[in-house]
Amino acid sequence: MTVKDPEQVRVVAPSNLNAGYTFNVTTEDGRTLNVRVPIGGVVKGEPFNAEVVINNDDGGDTTLFPPAM
């Protein structure tokens, strides 16, 4: 079994955000994704690679890994 890197999307920060903060973004194809701000945080207008996360039933979140090929 191979562990893959989490899915990431390119995002422009809507405001100053601390590391670990999660928020929803809408992709060009209409999907809504929950993403996490990377270590170091971001400032408003800064483009960054955000990790895509999913919510667990227990209220926590888990990194979303792309399906294995």
C-alpha cells in the first residue's frame, strides 16, 4: 500500500488566517471543498496551496487522500 500526499488546491487567502484554520472554497467546476491553512498562516490576498480536508462524524477532520490507483 502506498500513502499518497493529501490533495491540495491553489487558493487566494480571503483574509489574514492562522495556520490550521479551515474554511470552504468553491472550485471552478462548482465543487465545494473544505481546506486547511498551512503552517505559518497566510495574509489576505496571498496565494497558497491549501490541504483539502473532510469532516468525520465525530466532529474532527481528516486529511482527504486521493483514491488509490
